[in-house]
Amino acid sequence: MKTQKIFSKEMIKDWSLYEQQLKNYPTVSQMFGSILEKWVSALDNPFSILWFRQLFENKLDYLDNLLTSLHEKNTSIINDKIVKELINEKSIKEENLIDKVVSLNGELLTYKYLTDKFSKVEPLESYGDFVCNDAIIVSVKSKTIADYNCFLIGEYIHGLLYLKDYALLKNYEFFIEEIDGISYSFRKRILKFIKNDFVKLINGLPEPMNEYDYKSLIKCYNYDGPLTVTADKFICNNQKKWSLFLLIKTKPSK
């Protein structure tokens, strides 16, 4: 996970930064511009959301082309369904919007598929997502991967790589393993730890002298409930590594 673009916390809250980039994607700007501006104002770190990362990596062409194609087929369906869904999103938080963007990408691709198969596709607000040829109701369900919480945490970390305060993380590759399940409350505490104390803990780990020098550091935090973190920094195969083991009651995650 590496990126060349690094921003201060003040810069990522400045809408003009994103507004300039959006000029490269006119359809996205037209349909989602005001929504993205609202997200920038509300989010701690917009780069935890896939669309913002793709915007600055110049990889948002697929979305712009897809929206343009679908809008040409039906000028109202994007506004009546997709844009309306985003406007009505109640919780503007990183973890919720990561979910939302994954879900909406699935809906847009499904809609494209349906328009290739049916002469008429209209949005539904209940009992499904689309109705095809006034007869077939289609409900879109995203298939959640088994370790989705690990994926979401990884997305959140990926977003931090764009911030100067977390530049240390760019020196490492990450592997996240879910050992015994991650509940919603556990995930919430993990994200707060990553935001507030992750880098400080890594910086506080004692430097190993050799491959046999293996020291553990145990920290206890409270983020609306206890979280225990056991941390190690060590040398393996001439590479410097660290390992964090996070525990909430009897639910561990490494």
C-alpha cells in the first residue's frame, strides 16, 4: 500500500482540492459533486473511501464512463435511485461509506447489465431495486466476503497513507488476520485505535538488536470500552517487522 501523494489534515478538509480533480470526471462531478463535497466536510479522512483514492490516482474513469453510459440510456434513473440513495445516507462515517460505495458500485454494474438485457429498466424504492419490462423485479445484494471486517480495516489504513501524520505506515506492508470474529463494537474500537494511537504505539516499540531480540509491549486503551494491544517489533529474514495482537474480552484479532 503506497502512494506518492501526501496531505496535511487541513488540506484534506479543503474542498477546492477535490473540486479541481473532479474536473477530469465531468459526469461524476455533475451527479455526485455536491454529495462528495458534503462527505469531505463530514469525514475525518475522505481517503478512506475508495472513490476519493481513485480520484487522486486518476483511476475514476470507469465510474465516469459508467455513469455517462447509464445516464444516456435513462436520464432519470441515476438521479431517482443512486443519487437519492447517497443524499439520504444518514450516517456519514468512514466505515458506513466504505460499505455504501462497495454496494453502489454493485448496483451500478447490475443496472448496466440489466439495460443490456431488457428494453425497460426502472428503479424501485421498495420490494427490490429495479423492475424490468414492468414484470421482473430485481433485488441487488452484494456478496460479503468472509473476512469483510478485515477488508474494511484495511481500507481505513489505506486512507491513512495519504496523511503526513501517518507517513511511517508507508514503510510497511500489512497483513490482517481475523482469529475469532470481529463484532461491530470490536471493529469500532479497532478503528479508533488506528486513528488515535496506532502510530504512537509503533514509534514507542523498542528497536530489536538482532533476530533473537524479541520484546513485547502491552497497552490498554478505552474507546467506549476496553481494548488490549500486545505489540512486538522484531527482525526476521533481515526485515524489520512488527506484530499487533488486539483483544476485546474473549474476542481476539491479530
